[in-house]
Amino acid sequence: MIGRLPYTPANYETTVVGGVFFHFSAQELKSHREFVQQISQTALQVARESLSFVPSRQVHVCCYHNSEDAARALDRRVSPTMAMAPFSSSDCGLAIIHSPRLDPMNADDLRMQRILTHEFVHLFVSETSGSSKVLGDANTNMRVSAWLNEGIAEVVGLQSIAAEERLDRMVEEYLVAQKLYEFGMLSQWLDDIDNASRQFAFTHVTAAVEWLCRSHGIRTIFHQIQRIEEFFDPLDCCSPSCLAELATILD
């Protein structure tokens, strides 16, 4: 990586702990830094073990000290509890979160482990698929559709906190759903952070990927991600019967 990483404030300090590059304001409390470093390393290890994948790109985490720093760095206003993976290139990937000082939710161990695991999986998906990402680029250089990318990330994130009952409920609702949707439509909703259907799409694709995992395993889904991407057309329906056709290429 050459120069300063995008979306990290120029006055933030960079430290490397456990192989992860952390970007903090000088005003960030030591206790908050230690919390973010510990939970990030745990989440990274969980993501690696869950997917049997060792990233070769650098992994960075930026913790915004306040909403103003975040707005300037991202060139947009975001929730003080938001996390995302706004940048991924050929040699590094970035996850951003907000300081525990801004909201108690940012200091919740289980929530932050799930969220950071989710974001690290996005970085792994970008790397294994040869994709790149810049915030606001409409996923132009992503080689994996949002439905598959978000579904895998959410499944691994929920598994990381042993949320099996929650996943069970999602799958049960998915299997009896009266209306199903095209992969392309679900991806459009997921790509639009202001879309009213985005949360529904998250639940739908998480259930679909979890249902796939029960037959093939999350590692197979991840390592065969490009074959899966090529197998489905955006106009195909994200239905159990359609997903079952994957057996012809994965078994």
C-alpha cells in the first residue's frame, strides 16, 4: 500500500497489532483502543477459521472518534453505530467502525464481534474473487453479487456468536415464503443503503445462504463463490428449488 489509506483521517495514528492495521484518533481512550483491537483480532480469527482462508491482503480497521471525523473521511453522514467495508484493493482492505464512546452498542462484545466478522468476510470475498471496492462506486469492480456477498458475510457473522436459533427462524420463514424474489432485485435492494426493502433483503439472502450451507457447508460456498456467481442469472428466482440446482456443480 502506497500513501494513506482512503477513508482514514490524515491525523489518525496507525498501529499494527496481531497483524491488523488500526487507525485511531490520538484522543481515543486506551481502554477503547484495547477493546477494538481485541474484538477485531477475535473476529478476524473467527472469519479465517470459518472459511478456511488466510488473507494475503493487509487488513485495516479505522475507528472513528466522532461523527464529524467519519463524515469528513467518508464524504457522507452515517449512523454513529454503522460499520462497513468501504475499500478493498489488490493489496489491502478496510473495515470502519465508530468509537465505543459514541454509543453503548459500539461497546457490546457480541454485536461488535458479529459486525466485524461480517465486514472481514466482505474483505475475504473481495480478495478471493479478485474484486475491488471504493465507497459509492455501485460495486462496479465487484465480481460477486450483493445477495451472495451479504448472505455469506451475515451467515458467518451470526455463526460467530452462536446465533443458530436466529438462523433457524430465518430459514423456516424462507422455506414457507409466499413470495420470492429475483437475485438481481435482492442485490439492488442491498446495494442501496437507503432502500426501504434493504433489511428484508438481508434476512432473505441470509436464509438462502444458510439453507445452502446445510447441504454444502459455508467453506464450500465461499471457495466456490465464483462458480456460484456464474451459475445463476440475475433474473433467476432466489427460491429453494433454484438453489437446489447448485448440487449439479458443487456435489
